[in-house]
Amino acid sequence: MVTWIVLAVLLFALVVLALAVRSVLTRLPRLRRAALALQRRAAEAEQLRDSAEALQSRAESLQERLATAQQRMAVINARRGG
């Protein structure tokens, strides 16, 4: 009698485990697609970061050129006024 109860409990546990594994396996394709989408977004974010860094560098260069041009204009205006 005890043997049958133990076997029934084991069988029930195996059925519950099989159902849990089945639900996980059915979700794997969606999880894979989500992981691929996240990888694509990470790559896009990396590209955007690189572009932002290049743009920042260019803006700094232009700022320096603008400062130089303003200094030259100040010198020119000082010569004309003086």
C-alpha cells in the first residue's frame, strides 16, 4: 500500500515537472527573439554613442575655431578703430 502511494506521489511530481518544462520550452522562441532584439538595440545604442562622441568632438573643434575667429575680429576691429 505504501509503495503505491510513493509511486503515485513520484508520478504526480514527474507530471508537474513535465508541465513546467513544457511551459518553459514553449516560451523559448519568444525569449530568443527578445534576446536578439535586445542585442540589436545594444548595437544601435553603441553606434549612437560613437556618433555622439564624434559630434561632440566636432562641436569642440568648431568652438575653438569660433574663438579664434572672434579674436581675429577683435584684432581687426581694434586696428580699424585705433
